[in-house]
Amino acid sequence: MIHNYTEVVVQRFLPEVLKEYAKNNPGTCTCIRCQEDIMALALNQLPPHYVVSDEGTIYTKVNFDQIGGKAQVIAAITNAIKQVAANPRHDKSRP
């Protein structure tokens, strides 16, 4: 089955990056809707890496680790968090 490895990486790092950002920026919404908006924005900033096999996933993971892919993903997630925090698609007073 074909899937975008970049999506897997963003999903893996989003909770940790969002938790750290929210710790330093009280009031940052972490609801599911905001998380999905953050993920969509981050993925739109990153190049896709489609794989269709376990071997392709391993190869892509190794390349991601070697070429600074993690840092690029974390930066994209952080930028997306800032965008969503500034313009949430729900009432800002919502918990």
C-alpha cells in the first residue's frame, strides 16, 4: 500500500513539539481540530516521500535521518502551530 512517509513523521513528532510549544506559550490550543490543522499546514510545507514497501520505508527513514529531515519537520510543525494559534478555526475561549 502506498503512503506518504512524511505524514508518518509529522504524526510522530506533532504531540511532542506541540506539548513543548504549549509549555512555553500558555493558552495554545491542543484540541483535535487544531492538531489536524497544524498537521495539514506542516505537511503542505514539506515535500512528500511516498513509499510502497517496508524496504522503501527503511530507506526513506535512513535518508530522513541523514539529511536533517527531522529538523525540517520540527520547523514546519512549529511554524504551523504559530499559524493555527494565531488563527484557530474555533472560538479562542474554547478549552
